[in-house]
Amino acid sequence: MKVLIVLTSHDQLGNTGRKTGFWLEELAAPYYTFKDAGVDVVLASPKGGQPPLDPKSNEPSFQTDLTRRFEADAAANAQLAATVRLDSVSQADFDTVFYPGGHGPLWDLAEDTHSIALIESFIEAGKPVALVCHAPGVLRHVKASNGRPLVEGKQVAGFTNSEEEAVGLTKVVPFLVEDELKAKGGIYSKGPDWASYVVTDGLLITGQNPASSSEAATILMKRFAA
């Protein structure tokens, strides 16, 4: 089994002058869910090379056993430093794809034509797609085979408006994930803020926040164990 993990290359938090990127827990949790199951993992990003880490995600209050494990894992860090360019990967080479969040994807992956086409090709091939936290926002331009928005009529989750309000970035992000999923016809639902909440609808697996990362990856793995 071979899994593609797609990370952001965007590091600017709007016009705040602050840095953003991918959220460490949302990479570390699925990474080890897959690795510990003996799965081959490939990391990709739009620009290739070292993707930007959201510095807040590595602050002590956000660290977990898995983020500390990743930080201490020389092989994992070497792989992260050398992500392949997203435009060089093909759906045909993978069984599934996982998108970690962080705020970065709202700026680049949500508008990236290679990412959009990649997700569409995974769905068309009958392969599951998992996205957590802000990453469900990258589905905003993804279409189903009938040309309609992929999320239309589907059960979906993603970072809530109240969670975005809590981190003070409602006016900074290019769009709110909850609002965008609803606008595209998604049947949006949510759990308590900051608690794990994952929704599955057909080939689409979406998680609400960083705490949902392990659960989303585990559900994705169970698809292949069945």
C-alpha cells in the first residue's frame, strides 16, 4: 500500500506579517498511523522541498507524543525536507491521499490546479481521499464527474467558524472552511470545538481539527483492512 500526503508550500498568514504553513500534529499523526502499519508514505507539496511549518503548531501547548516523535525522527525529517513537487505525482501510483491542514492550504492548495485535478482523479478512480482541519477547504473548486461541486450533497466536516474565531483569524483567512463547504452544497456538521470529529461519505473522509487527524487516518486505513 502506498499513501500520498499533500502539504502546503504557503508560509504567509495573510497580511499579518506572521508565518503559517502546515500544522505539525496533522502531519505527524497520520504519518505514524501509516508508517506503523507498514505503509509506504510519500510527501508532496506544490513547490517541493521543505514545506513551511506553522510555528504555532510546535509550541509546547500544541505538542503531542507524535509531534515529539516526528521531531526526533531523522528519517522523517529528511523526507519532509525533500517533498516531491505536486505536479510530478500521479494518482495511479498511490492507493489513497491524505491532506493535513494548517492555514497555509487555504491560500495555495485551495487554488492549485494540480491539487484539484489530483483529488478529482482519486475520486474518479474509486480511491478514498482524507482531509483534516483547514484542508477540507481545498475541496472548494473540486468537481464530481457530473461537473457539480464534489462536496455537494455529501456529509462533510472541517475547521469550524467558532474555532477560527477562537484563534482570531476570521478576518485574516481568504475564506472560512465551514462557510465554504456549506456554500458548495456540503451537508456540514461539527462536534465540540477542538475535539476529534470525523465524517465519512463514500470516498470522502473529512475531519474537523488537529485532534481529528489520528481518527481520520485510522478510518482511512480501515478502508484497506476490510
